[in-house]
Amino acid sequence: MKAFRFLMATVMLPAFLVACNNGEQSKITDAKPTEQVKEKGDFLPPAPKTFEEIMAQNPGKYAGDKYNKETVEQELSKMPKAYAKDANKVYAYLHTLVAENYQPRYQEFIAFDPNYSINNATPDGTIKIPKLEKINVEIILDASGSMAGQVNGGQKMDLAKQVIRGFVSNLPKEAKVSLRVYGHKGSNKSQDKQISCQSSELVYPLHTYDQTKFEKALNQFQPTGWTPLARGIEEAKKDLEMEKGEGIRNIIYVVSDGIETCGGNPVQAAKQLKDSGIEPVINIVGFDVDDAGQKQLKQVAEAADGVYKSVYSETDLKEFMEAEKKRIEREWDNWALNSRFEAKKGWAEKKGELQNLYGDLTDLIPQETKRMFDANDYLENKGLITSEVNSDVTRLILDRNRLMKDKTRSRYTKISEALRKIEDNIKEDVNQTREQNRSN
């Protein structure tokens, strides 16, 4: 059994959102656009600060098995001199090289379900079966002009469509899916702003996945206009109006590459949707989003208990959605497992599974920490940074390590307590059923 490390993660639901740039420009018009696509160039993404951001971070160029000390040192020698006096930039640069890919293991961990049941038939032939949860997935896709922009891997809209296809086709067959698009009418010119800002359309109503119909709905629009993000969220409330109550889970993925540009308030819209009784989780993936866009999109996700995820390339987007598919698959697999094991056997297997998930996740942390320390010391030894900057970067690395340990330890304790309580409740139910039938 793996070394038992208390490194776990606080809950983070999957999110699938690609946000829309403040300036958005369609490539299909020669006229000077009102909204501008961000120019692609060298960009140093800031290192994540919160636990949730670390668990969702994009891995470094030499993460995991790609790591080679000599190759990393060659990259370190090329670090821009402008970073050398700023510990935060040095730390962020190290992150782009050796930060680990926690996301797949973390998503499996947060999907862990401590619930389980027994399905041994009683003498009267009856079996208690857990209730199957109904899952509805709505995708809200940004079709504003800036989605015509290019990132590593191709056009943002084309990549988003490609990943959406793979995602919905692998949902559990019992799940229902819907697709809403906004900003797909008019143009990104000022004279067409009103038309574009009023455009929000449910192109695939909530239904089980039908490949032919879904593909037709997805292919009927291209990057076009402005960004009425708030309107898209407000309209989603109508789409899910009848999907309320116990045993129903509603998940919304917003796919966009920037902020609201039509004067709406997407944060307020998300909060109202959450409080409507539908109680969805709104997860957002920001596709090549600037600082202002990231700030707003994080607020939108947080207003509906969701999570914001930044992606900058085709690889980032695909890895996120693969992890998300595994999370949903795992939830349904857990439901099936819950009806197959006796109380003690079920508890023992769950406990072992939980320990393995801990070990898989925590094995990455000391590896990442050591590689960051080695890289930091290399920079100082080569005279590329001062000892003072080295000390400040060391503190940032230690703070990061401590944060992950504290958060995962707390989460592990809570899940372990819940697992033990479930076992006790099952035993109590079995004893009560036995006693009742004995007396009859």
C-alpha cells in the first residue's frame, strides 16, 4: 500500500467554460472591428495562489515524466533578465517549467463518494437499492467575434467545438444535455451591437445525447458578434426551469474567452440562477483570457458555487475535459458499486480506495517541491538571481507546500469521518431490519 500521506483537496466541481475577450474581432470582415482580438505573444501566466487554483493549474513544460534536469537548467539559463529582481516572476517562471499536473488525480479524488450500500437479499427476497441521481448538463458557448482568435492548436471556436463533441458523446447515457449559444447574430461592429447583444439561442434543448442532432446544432454558427454573457446565463434559467428537486443535479459549463461586453451583470445573473431553486453549479473555463476577464469570470463561477479554470492551448482544454469526463464517470461508477457490497467489505474497499487516491495525489507534491528548489538554487548558483530573491522564492515554495498539506489533511479527515458514519448507519439499519423481522 502506498505511503499514507495526508494530501487531499477541497471540493472542486468540474467546470467547463471558455471566456470571451474584452475586445473581440471576427476574421470574416475587412472593416475595422469595434472589439479587438488580443495579440498572441510571450506571456508569463501568474503562478496560482489558492489551493483550488493549484489543483487546477496547467502543468509545467517539464512536468512528470518529461522532467530532465539538464534540459530544465538550459531553460533556466534563458530566463528573461527582467524577471530576475522580482521573486514572484521567478516563481511564476519556475511554475511554467516544473509545476506538476495535479488535475487528473485531483478530479478523481474529489469525485470520491463515501456512500455505499449492501444488496444482500433478505429472507423475504427484497433488496435495498440506492436511488439513481439524475444529471443535466447545459453548455453555454460564446460565439462572439474574438472566438475567431488563434491559440496554440488552432482557432478557439474550432477547438471548443471539437472538445465539446468529445465531452458530450462520453457522458453517461442516462444524462441529459443541452446547448445554448450567444453572440452569434449581427456582427462585432457598433451598428450591430444591439442585435448581437440580444442573441441567445437554445440550439439543442435538454435531451439525451443524439449525435446527428447535436452535431447539426453545433455546426450552424461561427464566431460573429459581441458578448452577452449575462443574457446567456439568464436564459439558461428558462432551460432548466422544470429541473428542480431532490435527486436532480444541474451542471452548467460556460465556454467563453472574455468578459461581458453588452452591459449586463453576469455575476448577478449567476447568483439569481443559483437562488431560483434550480441550484445549478456554473463551471467556467476561460480560454486565453486577460486579467480583467479572469477576475470577472471567477466571480461568476463563485456566485453559483462553481469553479473557474484558465486554459491557454488545445492541450490545456483537452486535459481539463478529459479529467471532467472521468469525474462524471466515476460518480456513476460509485453509484453502481454502492449496491454490490456488504457493509464491512464495502467499508474496507472504500478505505483502501481513498488511501490510494491520497497516495497518487500526494506523491506529486514532494517531487514538485524538490524540482522547484533545485531550479531556484541553480539560478542563484549561476548568478542569475540574488540570494535575497532566492530566499523570497523559497518562501513562496514553502508556503505553497504548506497550503496543500493543510487543505488535504482537513479534507481527508472529513471524508474518513463520513465513511465511518456511513458504515455505522448501515450496520444499524441491518440490525433494525433483523430485529423487526424476528418479531413478526
